[in-house]
Amino acid sequence: MNVSYQSTRGGESGLSASQAILKGLAEDGGLFMPTFIPKLDISIEELAGMTYQQTAYEVLKLFLTDYTKEELEYCINHAYDSKFDTEEIAPLVKADGAYYLELFHGSTIAFKDMALSILPYFMTTAARKNHVENEIVILTATSGDTGKAAMAGFADVPGTRIIVFYPKGGVSKVQELQMVTQKGENTSVVAIHGNFDDAQTGVKKIFGDKEFAKTLEERGFQLSSANSINIGRLVPQVVYYVYAYAKLVQNGEIKNGDEINITVPTGNFGNILSAYIAKEMGVPVKTLICASNDNKVLYDFFQTGTYDRKRDFILTSSPSMDILISSNLERLIYLSAGCDAAANKAFMEALGSTGAYTVTDEMRAFMKDFVGGYADEKTNAARIKALYEETGYVIDTHTGVASAVYEHYVKETGDRTPTVIASTASPYKFSHSVMEALNGDQGDKDEFAIIDDLCKAANVAIPNAVEEIRNAQIRHTRESDVDDMEKTVSEILLSK
């Protein structure tokens, strides 16, 4: 049965998967959603014996129904190959009673690789299917990981360019070095004078400028997105939750049909929304634990039903979660409103004009499977240290938030349901903060000296993604004010 896509704000409907992926964002500012969430048409027992690539096909075929079997297999096999440093692609590690789903074994050592390794193949296949002759310009905002993962995927891909905006001073040193040393003649990186929300809002504003789109069209360009607002980013993330459940069954950790909980460190809400979609497809998930850092706008939302971005933006040691406008929450709002696009649009307009909205009691009841929690900086650091001292397992600062929130959840509820914790980045990506958690203040110590210390503590080889930036040439130095982002895009594309 074919799945088509429509905007969460009602302006567009009837798009194929490839059309939705190419557009990225709907013309009315909404996000594309499938007309229904398909159910898995294969048993967990069968999935349990499958590789990650085979599992990916069984999930993706249900959402990308205008892609042929050959096209999907081409995308999957080119995405999930030797660029991942483990055969399992997403291994599960048991530590202190929970199962850490390691999503950082790709080329940029963060979970964004899981979807951004395949998006370029989705995109170029979609361009061929839809006879697109324009150069596709990937325009994206990053809180640290999406930018590098997207550039790594799209670097020197024919018929594409990519422009990444990141908040200057708002990402880790390793994250910044990974971006500004990125090779590829079609890549551009811009540090903005603002935070991630400013970058994300600026990118959405550019997408909404019809005159600018017309100007680009005349010059042979069309914009698309690599953020998780693109449905082509979201759907591949569903795969690893299906895979994790099947592997727990295969490994005898649970019986088929047993429920699990899933804990996700959450910023833009895409990763945990993917876990919810996996549940709707038939994976037996009991509770979705949404873990926030000091920017606890999502925790407050699940506590009160009011989403309020009017608060101080706090820079933390988990920068990929330093977000006050969680774009993908719009998809859950849309679903909880019974797919009422007009109602969803009114909520989003209220967020834009007043900075807040409050959902109905019926909508809150729809979201009953979600539980919010948060961990401040002190709690996060203490949890990283405690887990290491108890088990020898080292986690990064985002996974630390999730682990701390999960620990608190168990103490508060007594719920001992087997739990998967999304481990979203290698500790090497945030080595300074991780080593401070383990050994105290690192002062002005060189980043790579800290990385070497972490290697000794973790007893895990330093990933190639880190080694290759140790002496890499800085290639991108452009900066921009938030109000000049469109002008910057214009200069990059039209001045050549």
C-alpha cells in the first residue's frame, strides 16, 4: 500500500516519498508526515536473524513506497558499509542494567551518521526519479553533529552543494574542527553570531522566502534540507530501534512480546519521535523517556502541557541538546491533534508570535507514553563518573544526560522494564567535558592531549574521525550575523 506525504500545516498533500525528501520543508513551513504509519509486515523472529542492512530494507520499504527494491538496496548498501567501524552498525552494550545502543560508529562518530549516511543516496535517487535538473542545495543548521555528518555525506556528490550554519562558541572544539576542516568543493560552513535556535529559525526563514527561491531557480538551484525536519532523515532513525529490539530478542535478553523502555537525550525531538514511530509500527515499547539538559523546555512541556520557549538559553556540556525550539515536536503535536493541520498550524503560529502554546487534555492523553526528565550539569558529570567507576564504560555528555534521567526515573517509579538508552555520540567528541567529569578541571590543557588521556581511561582506540582532524587544514572561516544568513547563502551560490 502506497504511503503519501502531507504537510503538518495543511498546505500540501499527496506527495510521494521522493518528492517530500527533495523538498525537505513544506512550502507552508510545515513538516511532511506520512498519511499513516505502516505496521511491520515481518515478524520479530525473522528480524532477529537479520543484519542491520536487511532490517533497514524491511522498515524503509514501508515508508518509501515509490522507491524500487533495487533503489532502496542500492541506498542501504552504500550507506551502511565499511565507513562504520563495527559490523553490527549499531551495537548494544549492557552496563549497569541498561542497554546502551551505540549510534556513533559512523564516519563522524555521532548518531547523525545513521541517517545522514543514507540521505545523499535518497536525495540523488529522488532527483533522478523526479527529473530534477537543478543543482540541489542542502541548507542546514546544526547544533554540532548534523553539520559534519551532512557534509561528510554530501561532499563532492555530483549535482549537490551543501551550506551549514553553526553557532559560534556553541559547539565543542572537536565538533567545530570537524566542520571547518571538511573537504569537498561543494561544501560551505558558516559560523553565525547567535545560538542554534537563531540558526534554525534563519534557515526556515530562507526556505520560506518565495522570491529568493525564484532567484535561485533562475540560476539553476533548488533548496533542500538535511536537518531532521526532512522526512528522509527521520525514517532511517526508526530502523535502529526496530533493530535493537530484535537483537535483544536474538540475544536472549528479552522474550518476543516483552515490552522495553527507550530513553533518548533530546534536543530537536527527531530521535525520540523515531522511537515513537517504531512503537506505532509494532515494536513493544512501554515508555519513551525524553531526557533534557538544563534547556528543559521539553521536560516542562510533558509536565504541564505548555510549550514555552521564553527562557534563557543555557550553554551546556551537551551542546547538541542546547535547543529551545524543538522542530520535530510539531510532528507529535500534529498526530496528537488527530492530524488536524489547522489546529497544528494555530499552535505553531502561537509559538512564533507569543513564544508559547498549550495543548488540550485530549492531546496530552495521546502523549501518555512519553515521560520527561532532565539532568543539570552537575548530575550529568556525576553520572558519567559513577558509570565509569562501577563498570569501566565511558559515555559522552549527551548519553550522560539520558543515563542520569533514566537512573532518576527508576528510583522514582520502580519501573524495571528492560531499557534501551540511545548513546548518541562517542565520548571522544566531547573529550574535554568527559575528562572533567572523570578527573576534574582540565584547565587550558590541549584538546588532543585530553583525547590521549581519555584513550588511556576508556581503553578504546581513538576513532579515525578524531585522528584525521589532529593536524587538518582549516578550510572554512566564514562568519555571519543572523540577519545576514540569506545574504550569505546568496554570496556563496551566486557570486561564483
